[in-house]
Amino acid sequence: MLGTAWTAVRLFLRELMTYDIAVVGGGIVGLSFAMQATEQSAHLRVVVLEKEAGVARHQTGHNSGVIHSGVYYKAGSLKARLCVAGAREMVEFCAQQGIPHEVCGKLIVATNAEEAARLDELQARGVGNGLEGLQLLEREAMLEIEPHVGGVRALQVPSTGITDYAAVTAKYAEIATTRGAEVKTNAGVVGFDRSGSAVVVRTRAGDFTARYVVNCAGLYSDRVAQMAGDDPGMMLVPFRGEYYDLTPARQSLVRGLIYPVPDPLYPFLGVHFTRRIHGNVDAGPNAVLAFRREGYRFRDFDLGETMEVIRHAGFRVMARQHWKNGLAEFRRSLRKREFVRSCQRLVPEVRMEDMTPGGSGVRAQAVAADGALVDDFRFVGRERFLHVLNVPSPAATASLPIGREILKMVPAEIVK
Ligand SMILES: Cc1cc2nc3c(=O)[nH]c(=O)nc-3n(C[C@H](O)[C@H](O)[C@H](O)COP(=O)(O)OP(=O)(O)OC[C@H]3O[C@@H](n4cnc5c(N)ncnc54)[C@H](O)[C@@H]3O)c2cc1C
């Protein structure tokens, strides 16, 4: 009799302690989702589990801070759709919440005839994605916007902006918590146990029980999927992006954002000049294979993580195809002169002494088993889990629509 009552009490307590959704990862994507899930359903119990002592400590807090317009992405892709919507929403969100931002526009600068021809394609792609105000500029017109720019022709993209994504994420967290979500820091997820209709999420801060888990673990989302017993079908390869700061005396060389024409074979946009929302100007990021997923310095090395990359069949295929470019990136990382040379293609007056080492970030680049670089955003739902497996740039820009996209994929019985 006593035993039955005790079991009933235990079941009741477990039900009381069970979250509807546990979100793994307190970056911009996880917190956008938590904020919008608690808005849609006021009674939803959401907990965000973050391994660091605060939110936005990895990709979200180490990026270029650009609100991308959506000009680059393939028509019909999730990136194109969510970036164009996200840029508009990001500007509105920042304005409503008093977060510093500016729609400063950007120039994509062609430095030779071949790149100049690619600008026509980029413009057509941007128009197809719904962008307005795109303009091709010949040299004289370029100089009116950026008096120190090099190059022969440019595409002006007026809707591009800048903001501070760590501040945006802190605001998402604040709004989510006022709506009842809990954000637990120092709570790195180390495993999962499936238990009946729920999942026990094991973390460094204890166990949390949830009816559903949304994996937004950024650079580790493939690992978290494996912890859940799911095959992510890809591996996240870390690519470090290093920046140099322009010295204050030379910041007048750049008024806004100056980008190169991207190489269609690579997913990264190329070293660009960015006037940051807090006033400084930097150049970067390059794209150097990192020997640790959260390796922000050249010397950061993790044997296990490096071996895992080297053993991955897809990485080996990718390395065979792109080794020349990879070596060039290492050279540019080790030799400032090479880095400055790529900057001089965009702004010829910039000199070695004008640039000092700045910050860095590490991108999670998904590589499929056949060596293909996974381009579009990818979300995979399996039973009680939804894995956000590939949300590279422009995912900070697109974080609001991405959060809603994830919400649509959570089973209706969870988000009642
Ligand atoms: C150098 C660089 C420049 C970029 N520039 C731009 C830009 O200008 N504009 C733009 O829109 N996008 C840009 N991006 C892309 C953008 O920053 C990312 O797409 C976005 O931040 C991804 O957010 P996220 O929440 O998925 O990942 P993250 O911000 O990496 O968050 C994932 C979180 O999960 C946590 N975590 C990992 N494992 C665990 C675990 N086991 N348990 C608990 N927590 C865990 C991590 O600590 C982290 O806080 C850039 C990225 C980089 C690296």
C-alpha cells in the first residue's frame, strides 16, 4: 500500500520536474528558439542548457556582426529565404529593443574582369531573392561611396547592416526567461537516457528530464546527435577565422563594409573590411583548418579532435580537392604580409603597420561523407530529438526565422 503511494508520489514529482523542451546550447539559435517557443505557448516549460558560464560564448560571440542581406544564396534555399526575412526582422528587433545597429549598406568589389562579370550573376541572384536597391557601380561611382577602395566595379547592397550579436542573444535570453524559460549555465550535456515518454539529459550540473530535446550545440551539434544515438550523416569541421584591426588613425580608409566577390567553390565569403557597430574597423576572417573545435589561437590543439577530422572519409575527399587553397590559408595565417596583401586588393592604401592582430572565431563547417561541403541549413528530427546540424553564416542574421522554423518541426503534442 505504502509502496504504491510512494510510486505515485515519485511519478507525480517526476511529472512536475519534467520540462517540455530541453534546448542544448545557449547560442543565438538555441535562444531564439527558446524565446519564440515560450511566446507561442505560454505554459511551455523550457530549459536551455549551456556548457559555458554565459551565453553566446562561441560562434555567436565571435563573428563579423554583419546583418547579411541574402544576396549570395541559391534561389529557393533555406539560407536565401530565412536570411532575407531574418535581415528585416533583425533590424526591427534591434530597433524595438534598443540594441545598437545600423543599416550601412555594403560594396562587393570586383578586382578584375572575371570577377566583374560575376557581379552580374550576383545581382541577378539578389533580385531573384527579393532584394531591392541593388546597383552595379563603375569605378567613379564606387569612389563616391568608399573613396579608398580599389577594384574595377562593384555591386552596392544597401540593405546590409551591422549589429552586436552577443547583445541580441542576451536580449533573447532575457525575454525567454521573463516568459518562464530557464537558462542553466555551466551545464554541459554529457549524455542522454531515454526513459519511457521522456529523455533524461545528463549534464555537468545534474540531470534534467524533458519530453523533447532540441540540439543547438553549434560546433558540437554532430557530437550531441551521436550522444542521442543518432547518426548526423556529416561531420563538423572547425575552420578558424582570424581578424586584424585597423589602427585608429587609419580607420578612415573604410566607411562601411567592403567585401570581395566570393569564390563560388568555397562556402566562406573571403577576407573583408567591416566597420563594427562599436566603431572599430577590422579585416577578416580568413578560413584556416583548426586543430580544436573551439581553438581560437593557432597553437590550440586537441589530438582526439584532430584525429577525428583526419579519419573522416569526407574530410579526406575534401582535403584532396582543396589542399592548395588550404595551404594558402595556413600561409596567410602565419604571414601577416600575405594577409595584408589580400586586404590591399580591396583597399590598396592599407599597409602592414596599419593592422594589428584582432580577434578570431571558429566556424562549424559541415562536411558530408562524400566530401561535399554542406551548404544549406539542415535540421533533422528523430523521435524525441531535433538536431540543428548545419547553421553557418548567415544564421545569426536569420536567427529569428530559424527559431520559428525549428518550432514548426517540434511535434504538436509537445508545443500544445
Ligand atoms: C568568424 C565568423 C564570422 C561570422 N560572421 C557572421 C556574420 O557576420 N553574420 C551572420 O549572420 N553570421 C555570421 N557567422 C555565423 C554565425 O555566427 C553562426 O551561424 C551562429 O552564431 C550560429 O549560432 P549557434 O547558436 O548555432 O552556435 P553557437 O553560437 O556556437 O552556440 C552553440 C552553443 O552550444 C554550446 N554547447 C556546445 N556543446 C554543448 C554541450 N555538450 N552542452 C551544452 N552546451 C553546449 C556552446 O557552448 C555554444 O554556446 C559567423 C561565424 C563565424 C565563426
